[in-house]
Amino acid sequence: MPQSEPPQPTGHPPLGEISNLPLSERIADQVREMILNGDLGPGAPLVEIALASSLGVSRAPVREALRILSLDGLVETIPYRGTTVRGLSRRDIEGLHEIRTLHEGFAIRRIVRAGRHGDLGDLAAQCDEMDRIAQSGDLRALNLVDERFHRSLIERAEHDLLTSFWRTIAMQVRQVMAMRNRRIADAALIAANHRRILETIVAGDADGAALLLEAHVADGTDTVLASWAEGDAS
Amino acid sequence: MPQSEPPQPTGHPPLGEISNLPLSERIADQVREMILNGDLGPGAPLVEIALASSLGVSRAPVREALRILSLDGLVETIPYRGTTVRGLSRRDIEGLHEIRTLHEGFAIRRIVRAGRHGDLGDLAAQCDEMDRIAQSGDLRALNLVDERFHRSLIERAEHDLLTSFWRTIAMQVRQVMAMRNRRIADAALIAANHRRILETIVAGDADGAALLLEAHVADGTDTVLASWAEGDAS
DNA sequence: TAGTGTTACATTGTCGACAGTCGATTGTTG
DNA sequence: CAACAATCGACTGTCGACAATGTAACACTA
């Protein structure tokens, strides 16, 4: 499922990126943002013709977009029946975080084993930024940096398939995050957690870092599940 | 990417499933088999119009089929440029087996932790079948049972996301397997390996089983990589 | 009233045609 | 002859229209 779209080192830094991407991908991006921001709740139907006319395009690119989203695991399609935003059950969320822990732990061990844990400057910079944001109390920004931190960690493992799987995982994590409202009080704690995890990795203690990370993720999971008011089943 | 299709407890148990699937999915199945059997080697271009006329259908379902295959990780699509059968580099194969080991180990630990390792009768039956096939020397059948054994193991973990990821993994493993010719001499050894892994799980020794499995997979990987004549890069 | 045909409707699946994009080839110019 | 522009061809991307499918509501029968 490689659909990556890295920075693309073109030589022209500031030149507002003319969207040369196929229409279908732009549509996918747009609908994805809607889902990930919670504008489209679980179970919401995605009717092709409605989306098409709403966006002023034909059904063909909309169909492709929905296919891409189903590839991302954000959407469920039943033949001849339609496409809906995927609902997440309590079980799904628990499973998601288990898998997430598994993959991040693997990434950490791989980084350390390859001896690359000395060179994690950008991660440190992201921790700094997290500290700053934690004080400002901008929870939305915090989520973004949080996501970027973990993505960087995965990418540092330099494992294509892992990165590819992470795409799916991160997407669903973000969808889950959209369901809850983090409290400002948590922000500082979260920043500290990441700092400690990073430091443990740099120290070369892969297993220790994996444990810290597991605790950190489990904490987030508990927060989500606590505010789980008998939600939808999938 | 949930594509599960459980037993569906309708009231009418035995009523053999009419193939009501959309054309696009049937096309995807067909092309997938071609790739997995090696009829379409890595790098082979999949031209929509050619496939369409060759199958006697329009381009639309073919396009959808190619999307599905790209979802399976069997195919690479570059916008406006076309779709080709994915080539696997040495690095890819190594990474694939790492990820595979990671997931199967997770499955084993989960099964044991949930205390379900006492009830693995179907796996034992598959071991029996493997023994029988090993004597007959039918390598093609051996691969099939092998795949089914590992799939059963994953499914026993009862973890939706894991199962979903496994779909991708198994697909690529099978593609790799299509590249090599197993020797008959290995067959008995392979059957014995599986038997031992299963017994270790049943005994409740998750870590031991995971180690055995890692060795088994690593062995297969080495066999593949050994017969690697400076193959294609991806 | 329980169960079974029937019909209408909303939505997806498929089709053939046209427009857009990219790489390669050819032609042009210094 | 090298570097660049125009052209060509093959292919994918998009479009609007039609066909196939599934659901729900309704009428019908026993």
C-alpha cells in the first residue's frame, strides 16, 4: 500500500506547489481531513454522486478517492451498498494501540541495533517544540507535533514496509484522537514523556524505551476509553 | 482496510455462496493469481486498455482492480505513468521477513496470553496434512498448506488489525515464494518445523515458539536470498 | 396476521468517448 | 555536433450516460 508522498526535493523551495496531483488524490486528501477532524463522524454515509456534485466533479475521481480512503482504513465499502466512515469499537481501539506499540517498539529496537541512536537531533528538536507548545496550551498543535515525533521515529528505522504500515496506523490513531478532548493539564506530562523516551533511546536502551513508550501509549488509550460513552460498534 | 467476510450466521448453513462479486473484484483476483504464480514477473507493465480488451470488459473495472492490487502491495502505480508489477529488492525481502516474524510472534504471544493455546486442533490437522504432502513431494500443495497454517495462526489471535496487515504480508510472501524453487529434500524438514512450533505453543511457551518461528522464517529467507542472482531493484 | 410477490427508488457498477500528461523521437539552431 | 524546441504516440485521468443491484414499502395471498 505504498502511497507515500515525501517532501519531494524539487529545486524550487518557495513556489506555492501547483497541485499537479490527480483530482482523485486531492479529493481523497480533502475527505480524509474531514474524517480526521471529526467533521464526518463514524457511520456517516459517503454517497458518490453527492460528493461529486458537491465538489463540482464527476463520479469517477470520487470513486477513486473512496478507494484510496478504504486503503487507508478510514472507510468501509460494501459492494452495491455504499461507503461509510468507519466506526471504531472499543475493541478496535485497544487493538490499534497494541499494534502501534508493537511497531514502535520494533522501530526502536531496529534503530538501536543499527547503531543509529546517536543521531536523533530532529527528534530532540521536536521535543523542544513540544515543550513550548505545552506551555501555550494549543492542544491541536500538540497533536500534530506528537504525530510527527512518532512518524520520525518510525522513519528512522528505515524500513519501507514498516513505514507503509505506519501510515495506516497513524491515520486511525488520529481518527481516535479526534474523538476525545485532551485536557491542558496533560500537555506538560506528554511532552515530558516523549523527552524521556527519546533520552532512553539515545542511551541505547531499546527495551527500556519500548517499555516507556508502551506505558505512554497505554495512558493515551485509557484516556480515550475512559471518555467512551457506550459508543458505536463496528 | 477491513475486507473480512466472517461466517455470517444466516439461518441457512450450507448454501454454497453464489459468486455475486463485482466484476472489478473478480478481475483483481485473476490478476493477483497471475502475479502470485509468477506469470507476471516484477516490472511487468499492467496497461489498463490491454487488460480490458483481453478480458472483454471496459477500463473502469480494470482500474478498480488495479487499485485493489496496489492496496495489496503487489503493484506500483505512478500517476499518469502507469502501473507495474512490484519488484522486490533484496532489502525488501529481508524487511518482509522481519515484519512477518514480528507479527507472527505477536500473534503467538497473544494466543498464549489469552489462554487459547489449548484449542488448536485445526492447526494440528494441518500439520498432519503437511506430513502427508511432504512425502508425496507436491511442492505446490506444500506452499498452500504452509500459507494456511500461518494464516490460521494469525486468525487465532483474534485481532482484526493484525489479520488485516497479515493479508498484505502473506501476499508478498507468496510473491517471493514464487521466485524460488523449493527442493523436495526440504519438505520433510519444513513439516517437522511447523509441528515443533505448534507443540511449543500448545505447551504455553510463547517466547520459545516465537524463537522457533523466527528461525524457521529466517531459514526460508536465506533459501530465497541464496538463489538471488542480482535481481531487480525496486 | 404471517408470510410472500411486486414495485419503486436510491446507489453503486460498468461502459465508451474525450481530455490531459509524460517520455521519446524528431527536427532545428547555434 | 551538442543543446534545445516542437511533435508524436501511448497511456492514464475524467466525464456523462446507462445497466445492475439491494432495500424498503406496498399490495397480495393463505
